[in-house]
Amino acid sequence: MGKLKDVFKVDKPIIGMVHLRPLPGSPKYDPVNMGMDKIISIALEEAAMLEQAGVDGVQVENMWDIPYLRSEDIGYETAAALAVGIHAVRNKVSIPVGAECHMNGADCALACAVAAGASWIRVFEGCNAFVSQSGFINAMGANVSRMRSRLKADQILALCDVNVKHGSHYIIHDRSVAEQAMDIESQDGDAVIVTGFDTGTPPSVENISKCKKSTSLPILIGSGLNSSNVNELLTAADGAIIGSWFKEGNNWKNPVSYDRTKEFMDKVIALRQA
């Protein structure tokens, strides 16, 4: 577990999601009814609820900035607003905080993490490439590695996906999930994230196990973990990032549900103690 254990201090850490409402610059941003003050207020409320329900960390991201720009097109306004949100959440909770910027804006996320004091970033495509709803997405691992060195930010972890949700990976279909996990380790990643095809869709135990055997890095589940499959999937993995299941109605667009989160975390605690 190495660096991951240094951040979370527990086995099989669970990271909850704080989905910032539409930020300045995105098509759905509404400065009258949902300006930055209200965006931050909601984020703080949801982060505090996740912490109270027992999650081990929270990840702040611009999930509502639909449709997503590719990394090279993400504007200063997004970086500024995201950093403000991350910093506010970090000052609200006592658990570790991370950052993500869509679509694969790992350089933006890292800049925000440095400015806001976050502990990790999620990188949708650290190695190789895929075709997303936003178009062709290229690897960001080399950029992140150099930025971490330049900004003296080696303490900020890069959690990197393989065959990430929301896209087609046919362009690298001759590279297995296990081989992609090996790529992440060789290219300076700190953990491997395994997902299903879409938000709320779990990965298979088979893919988790293949990645586990191919690399010494921790393997995290990045989608679809819920109260019904937690024992099976989390037993095979080293932790998870959860968005939809912690929301009312299992819908990422809905508010965080304390009861759903608490019920799930009770099962995780029991699994750790088994």
C-alpha cells in the first residue's frame, strides 16, 4: 500500500465524491441562482456529511461542467474555481482531500492540489490513450510527473485509471488491462483505478485480480461499488472511489445521502475487521 497508507492510515480506504455544481465558464453555470458562494456552501455541507458518515477521504471535482473540455482547452476560470472549492473543503474536514478535473485535466488538477493543499489527483488517462465523449484523450502521465518535480509536489499522489469509464479503448485493444496497469507503475503512477464501462457500473473481479497480479501498486475500484457487491469487490481490491452510491437514489446528480453512506461504511468497517 505504501504511499496510499501514508495518506489514509487505514486499510481499503473509501473516498467519497464532492461534485461541485457548474463552475464559471461551463455552460450550466448560473451566477444568479448558483454562484460561487452557494457552490462552496453545498460542497462544504456534502463533504462534512461524508466525513460524519465515515468515509476516509473526499475527492473534489468539476463533474457538473458538462460537456467536458479536453485538458489542453481547460481555462483559467476552471482552475481558479476548482482550487477555491478544494481549499474550502480541505479547511472544512479533517480527512484527506483530493482533486480531479474533467476531461483528464490532470495538470489543472495538480496545480489546484498544490494551491489548495490536496493529497492526490485522479488521472483518467495517465498512459496510452482513448476516445472519450470529448474526443481523443492522450496520456498525461509525463506532464504530471514533470509538474510534480517542478512544483516540488512529490507528496501528491497520482491515482491513474486503466480502461477508464466514459470512452472507447479500441485504439489500444491489444493492450490488456493488466498490461496497462504495468504501464502506470512504470510511468510514475501511485495507484491503479479499475472501473466499469460507465458511472455506476462496477468492474469485474477478474479485471481487479489481473491488475493486482501485474503490479505492486494499490488497486482501487473507480465505479459501481455498492452495498450489495462491496464484500466481493472490495475483498479483491485495496480501496475505492465512490460517487453515485453515496447519493440519493444512486444518482450522482442528487444530494449526498448520510444514511446510504453510513450503511455502506458500516459494511466496510466490518470487512476490515473480518
